[in-house]
Amino acid sequence: MSDLSDLISVEAIDAGLTVANKKALFQQLASAASRLTAMPSKQILASLNERERLSSTGFGGGVAIPHGKIEGLSEIRGYFARLHAPIDYQAVDDLPVDIVFLLLSPPDAGADHLKALARVSRTLRDSAMVAKLRGARSRDAIFALLAGVESLYAA
């Protein structure tokens, strides 16, 4: 069971984001993350695009973990989006993406950034967890899954 509650809040979850493509997704993520962190959306977008140029953050199974380092950010923050319809993401397995976990870190987070990325990756490599995230009906239900308290919402 995972607990990502230190990285994400209910307010940092979008249970039905509609975007046409990867570019629009990154713009929406940057805008949402800007509201949460008070960091400029242009700065967040530039960081995401810079990282994505290295290699795709779409790691397979319809899941992507775009991430970047943001000057002025005080702590590692996450933002989760379930897309209304999957989009082409140039993922490693060429499958379209519909589950996205944005991870932003301060530039000096180093090992903590890698640990957070590993935790998110481990959580989202679990096909049963991803199926539950796809089926969750609300932001609260998604948060419960990501925070490791889904048993409270079990039917």
C-alpha cells in the first residue's frame, strides 16, 4: 500500500481533465500547479518541456509521470490528473496516456526528488492500483487511493 499524502492533496487532483494532446496537457498541468504552488506557470511549463526533451516520461500502461525542478519551490509537490480521454504521449510502449502524476521539486532536492519519483513510479506500476484510479468516482476517492487509505472507501 502506498502513501503519497506528503506529496499530494485533494485540491491537487483532477478527476476528469479534458485535453487534446500532450502540449495542451502540459499547459493545463503548469496552470494547475501554478495555482497550488504560487510559482509562475511559464516556469513550470518550461521545466516540464525541458525534462521531456530528454526522454518521454510516459512509462507505459497508460501512465505518465512528468516532472521538473522549479527554482523557488520550497518542497516537493505533486498533482494528479485522470484524463477524460487518453492522449498520444509518445510513451515507451506507444500506448496513449490517461493517468498523469506531475511531480515538482526544488532544484536542490536531489535524492529526495529521486525517492519521491520512485515512490510515485512504484505506486503507478501496480496495475490493480491504476485500475482503481481509473474507476474512482471522485477527487476524494482518488486521494484516498493515493494516500493509502482506500480501505476507508471500500464498498
